[in-house]
Amino acid sequence: MKKIFSQIKFFVLLAAVSLATTSCLDKDPLSAIPQTEAMQSYEEAEQTLTGIYARLKSSALWSGYLTLLPDIQCDLVYAVDGYTNTYGSIWQWDIRPTTAEIESVYAALYGVIAHCNFFLERIDAVVAKQTSDDRIEALELYTGEVYAIRALAYSELLKCFCKAYDPATAEKELGVVIRKLYSTPEPTTRSSLKASYEFVLEDLAHAEELLPIENDFYSQHYLTLGAAYALHARVALYMQDWDAAIDYSSRVIDHPNKPYALSSATTLYTSEMTFFDYMWAHDLSTEAIWQIGFTQTSFGGALGSVFLNFTTDYYNFYPDYVPAQWVLDLYDAGDRRYEAYFYDAQTGYDHALQWPLLVKYYGNRNFISSSYIYHVTMPKPFRLAEQYLIRAEAYCRQQTPNFTAATEDIMTLRKARYVSGGSLSLKKDNFIEEIANERVRELYMEGFRLHDIKRWGSLYRNGEGFTRVPQQQSLSEGSSISVKADNPLFVWPIPQHEIEAPGSQIQPNESNK
């Protein structure tokens, strides 16, 4: 029955839910309905959960800012001369507490959290009214999903708006404002970084208890136990809890039901596409643990626009950003990810730049062929490939490193991506550079680079961070900057209006100053 209820929910059309313009910490998810009358029935609980999933489509989150900005801010792409200035302040490191994109990410994540709190506050009363075991079971499943979603939202706030986690200092560092309730006022002060991460782990513990393992399957549009484990592994990696990172990534990789498998970049799925190509072109893949479900009438942002802008005249590409040369040079001749991610083309600019463009987010081909919707791809926050990278890094960073096991994980990933070659051996003196490079090759423009450099600190390139070197037709402003790993702007500033809101006691970040 759990699967039946999940499948029903899978096909529910997610209605768009608009963001309120009031304080990020005081959202009313059902402003049109009196608070005392909302979510009293089983059907209303389903509708509330549907609304939560609808909010995850926001272009401020994985279908836009949350995915693109952390990589654009670093060294993975270059702004093209003549670009539209989209994300220009992010690219040029002119990031302020009033930067609109930063405010939007913060607001969207706390909006999701408010909806989750609303659901969790009322769900026990709804369950108490039920006489059907099937409905009770379904509501428990939905509750597990909400706990997982809230944990995910808080984990993203921690990644973006807090310093990297150091077990030795986490209790003294600033975390985020933890809101557990909806109706009851809570202090608007930031918890410690340690307490904030512990709250995420508490939510994950609830989710993992409630979500059934038999619902784990690839390309799901709702949070499953496998997705909760994948998030747990990522959080453990960020907390430098290497044993837990290995444990939870292994629960995904070595899942007893084998619901996930790496998509081969060398085996054809159709006459023209490999399994890996198909994942990006049609949003269906055995390695997608969870992806945000779009339809042709209900979707979020267009991840591919700033890399292609084909819709300018439907004839030429006018990219705002093109891949950095050093990234292109990372791919070996036998690495088929290059062909899946990049396509050499002449742009439509007057300078006629010829360059490998990012086509990973060209768009869902069904959306394009049926409705001429370009550059819209279903975000994939959790892929099996990342779990191999998490486990490999954790193996290397244990007190007693296991470089053999780490090498095996990287080679397993590479065997699914290389048509030939790709041999690698991780050792004490090369593991961080090799894993960093592999994360770029695999997770390019999926939103990890900023957070990786921040959390590695001095371990990666002695803390030198990155240096941009001008390339052909790159914008002069920003093409030559050097940013060390301890730069305050690796931690995004708390939106100014949140600090200045009446009654707020939110402490600013160093980047606010």
C-alpha cells in the first residue's frame, strides 16, 4: 500500500506556490485559509505536502540559484564579453547582504521550512482522526518525507550561510536560525554550528525511521529512504565524520534491493544516446536517486539558459558563461563525460567566439519537441555518482586512510564514464587534488565547487583557493581575480532585511561587514 500511495502522489500535478514578501522567517504557507481551519483532513495533508514539493521547484533553489551560483562564483566558468550581466555581481565577487539572488535563496529555503513546520505541527491530529490503517501508513510515509525535506533545506542553509564545519570549533561558530514550530513564536537567534548540524541529523533520524526501504527506486520525484541516506552521507562528509560518511554512502551504493546503478557513458541506450546522455536529455536514469519533478505545464527555472541562450533568436547561441579552459583540459580523450557535457560551437556575438559550450542543461527533449521549452532540465540533487565520490574522500580522510578502497570507488565511477584509459591510484600525496578534479569532472555546474573549496581550506592547494586567468573573449572584469579559501565571501552574507527586521537578534556573518 505504501507504494500505491506514493505512486498516486507522484502523478499529482504540483501547483505553483508563490513566495511571500514578508520576513523570511515568518511565512504563512496557507495565507488564504484561517490557520485554525487548515490541514485537518487526510486530503488536506496530501495537499500540504504537494505544496511543499511545489516550492522545491523555485528558480531560487535547485533549478536556478542554489545550483548555479556556487559554481559561477568560483573558477569553473568565465563571463563572455557582451553577456547580459546575469549573475554579474556573483561572478565579480561583488556580493552584498542586499544581493537579490542571495536574498532569494535564503527566503526560498526558509519558506520550505515554514511549510514543513506547518505540516509537522498538524499531522498528529490528522493521524488521530483516521480509521484506515492504509491511510495512517500513508501519513507516516508523508511525514518521513517532510522531515527529510526540512533536513535538506537546513543543510543547504548551512552550506551557503555558515563557515565550514570543524569539529574542534563548531560549538563556538554561528549556525542558522532553527525554526521547529509554526504557530509558536521562537527567538530569531542563530544556533551554534554544531547544534544546527545536530538538528539536521535529528530530522534525518526521523525520516529514516519512517521511510520504507521498498520505495527506493531511481529517478523518484519524492524523497525516499535512499535520498535520506544520500543526504546523511553528504552531511557527514561536511561534518568531517568520515565513518558516518562511509556508512551512509555505502547504504546507497550497496543497497540490498539494488535500486540504483551508474549510467554508462559508453553503452548506447538509443541509437544516438548513451545511458549517461539520456539522463541529461530525458531526465531518466538509474543513478538519479532523487530529482525534482517537472511537467510541461509546471516547472521551475531554466538551468541551461545562461550557458546557451538559444532562445534569443532560435538560431545562435549567446552564452553568458562558457567553461573554463582548465576544466576542459581535465577530461582525458577516453572520458565520455566531455561529449555529454560540452559541444563546440560558434556563438552569435559580433566577436563570433568559437568555444565548447555547456550543453548538459540544453533541456528535456520532450519539453523541447512538444512545447518548445528550452534549457529546462529536472534538477538532480542526489546522484549515485556523488555517493562514490563521498565515500572515496572519506576513505582517504579516515584516521587510518584506506587508499585502496578509495581508488576502487573512483575506478568504479570511471569505468562507467571512460571508453578507454582512466587508470588512477589515490595516495597520501595526491588524493585531495585527484578527488577535487574528479568532483569537477563529474559534478560540473551542479553547485558544489564553492562549498568544496571552503570545506577543504588549507588541505586543497595550501588554502590558495583559485585564480582566474583571462581566456578568449572573457569579460575583463573578474577574469583575473585570485581568491583564497579563507575569503569571507565563501560564506554568503545574511540578508540585511533579516538582520534589521523588528525583534531580530540574528548575528551577521563576516561577509555582511
